[in-house]
Amino acid sequence: MSISNKIKYLKQCYVAENSNSVISNIFSPKIEFPYFFSKEELLIGKKAHLYIDNDVTKKIAQNCYLYSKEKSVYYGTAFVAGIKMNEKGEEIRICAPLFLFNAEVNTENVKTSGKVREAQKISADISSVSVNYGLILLLLENNTDK
């Protein structure tokens, strides 16, 4: 097998592995830097973006820049939370958004109180809405809720 074919094969594996990503618990170690907003302002059209100013969002912005090809940022809304029993009788904790939007985190200089400072800005692409089908399937399977 040529190097070109190996690379194509690995790319196909990567795409297949990540195309059916399921967010069932945002507190899972697979989810880096979960962040919660106190109000829903992006999706209701009040604001086009939100400024976030803390150390975690600086790490998110840096991570977005470094891993732009491998990782994605999502903005989620309409959260479902609870506990579900799997077929083995084990509890599965669920805390996941029903709707996901592609999002971007950028660093921008903002002026507040006459001073210019650096802040992180998150923007959600409203047209990119997708349903977290994996969550729906998880909720519907074996239908033995606790």
C-alpha cells in the first residue's frame, strides 16, 4: 500500500470516527472546557456575540488556534439532564444539549471604562443548527428510565 493510500485510509478512519460524535455528558473528560452562560442571548437575537473574560476562555481560544483542524467548538442549548439505566443495569449520567451550533472563540481588544483590554468573544453560527441525535437515541434505547 502506497503512502498516499495509507494517508487516505487514515483520513477516512478519522472522519468515520468523528462523524457520529455524541455528546451525552458535557462533564465527560472528552469535553474540554465546558462553559455555561447565565442567560440565552446569542440564539434569541439579542446579541451577535458574547464577551467572556476569564482564564478558561483564554485557554479555549488558544486551543482553538492550535487545534483548528482536529477539534471543534460548539454552542449548545436546550439541555437534558438526568440518569438513565443501560442494558447492563448501570447508571448513565446525562447532561447534554439537544441542539448544537458551530461556534468560534476569538480574542479581541475591547474598550471598557476608557481602558483597552483583551477579551475573548464567542459567536455561534445560527444557520449551522444540528440536533444531537446521539442523545435522542440514547434516551430512546431500552426505554428503562430510572
